[in-house]
Amino acid sequence: MLRIHFGWRDVQNVRLAQQPDPLWELMCAVCRWQTGQGPLAFGHWRRETAGRLARDPRAARALDMLRAFVPTAGYIPDLLTPPVTGEGLEAGLESVRTTPRGRLESELTRLAEATPPPGGTRGPRVPATASATLVTALLRDSFHALLGPYWQQVRSSVGDDVAVRARSVLGGGTAALLDSLGPFARWNPPHLEVDYPTDRELHLEGRGLTLVPSYFCWRRPTALADPGLDPVLVYPIARQPLDIVRSGEQRLEQLLGRTRSAVLTDVASHRTRTTTEVAHTLGLAPASASYQVGVLRGAGLIVSHREGKHVAHSATPLALGLLAGNGQTFRRGSKAWSLP
């Protein structure tokens, strides 16, 4: 168990990342790639990624080398997951690239000396000539191979989780937010008791805590190894298997075009969606998102209604049928939609 000790200043400084962190997601995805965990949640992703790596030797080599830095259990160098800023992949990679040589050598030495788990193996050896530049290149190539094609869906799922946590804060403050982390964490003031593979004590000492929702985090939260770094707790979210969304999306893209099909898929992946939320998730200008929603509404694929100050959009049965394909099921939120 990880016991996180809060003071009054720490309770005031609990933060929630509003989007997935690319490098934390990559660390978790590399672990899922190696372990085979979550066959239902990640099985299609593994099969699709294996085919893509078979066609891209450079990406396959990068991932094979990166595995040396990311064991499936035990110590993973903290330099691979720099501070969570919300500024995207390239900002994180730049932070890795500028890692001081002393820290790089210290963390890689610790990694090399770590004991493999009982009955297991570490995998590839850490390159003796590893440099921050090399590590950065491996991270970039591996991200595009493992996560690039799925990033929109990852962002959408994390966005759903953030919305739920935000509502808990509005209803009950920080205590309600920490309570919402169950069942893998329990708020027992002044401690947050977290399901964790080893026994650890983490004293926040006024620094607060950043909560990072993660699609590829599995079963239990994870954290930085060095207690002296800014405290982070990465936790798993409720997720939809990526193939449920992508199977229909690939067919729909041929019919509607990439942007319009992405808008429809995003709306269908949620109970309701505002134009602003669609624009933010897909990186569209608000006017462009509004136009695409209007076209889809005119085609009978989206219906819109007012919820308070906002206009909410949802997918029609016709849209769900186009996304899911004949005779299959497209899951949206807590509902399952089936075609006859």
C-alpha cells in the first residue's frame, strides 16, 4: 500500500490533469504491451499494433529498445515521465532531452541494479551508451507506434473521467474528489491509502498532489519513484475497448471524410456532447466544429437539444448503426446499443 500523507496546504493543492499525459500513457502502454494484461480492453489494440510494427521496422526497433527502460514490474526511471504540464508530447520530450547527464546516469544505474521480479525477467538490457537524445527518439517513435492512431479515443475517455471528477469537486470539494478514487484508493484523512505493489509512505509536505487519469494504467495507480519530485498519482479510468469505436470509425471515414467522421465518433462516444467539447477534443476551430455538427444534424445522424446554457448533441440510432456495423454492438457510456 502507498500511504500519502496530507497537510492542510496539500488538501488545498490537489490538482487534476484535464487531459492524458502522453509520456505517462506511453509508460503504461509499454507495460500493457509486454504483459498481455487486459485481453478484452487491450487485445484488439495489441493485434492492430503488432501488424503496424511488422510493417514499420524502425518503430519496432525503437519499441524493443524502449522496453529495456520500462520493466513490467519494479523501478522505471522517473526521467521518462517529466512534470505534467498539459503542454503535449513535444514539451514532454524536450524535458527528457534536456535531462542533466548526472541524473540520467544515476537513474539508469538504479534501473540496471534493480532486481527482476521472482520468476520473471527484465527483458532487453539497458544500452550502455544510452543518452538523453537516444531515449527521446525512442519515446517519440514508440508513442507514434503505440498511441498515435488511438490518441483521439484516449483523450475522449480521459475527458469523460475528468468530467465525472469535476462534478464531484463541485458537489463536495477536495474530499469528494479523493473519495471518488475508490476502489483503488481510500481517503482516510489525513491519508490517501492507495492500492500499490509495495509498502511506501509519501509525505507531500505542502507540495500538493497532481492526479493524472490514464487510459492504459491497469488495475492500480502508479507514482514516481523519487519522493523528492513533485508528487503525482496516475490512476486507471473506466474505458471503452478501442476496437469498439475504431471499427466503425474506419468505415465511416470513407463515407463522410476524416473530420466529419471524427466529429460523429466523438459525439457517439458520449451520452451528450457540446460543440465546445467536440472542438477541444479534436483540435478544431469552434466554427468548424459547429459547421460539421450542423451537417451531421441535417443528415439525421445527430440530434441537438438545450441543457441549461448549452446545446447538447447526441448520436441517433442511424449514426450508431453506421458506426457499429450491421449486427454488432456500439457501447456508449453505460448503455449498449444493438441493431436487429
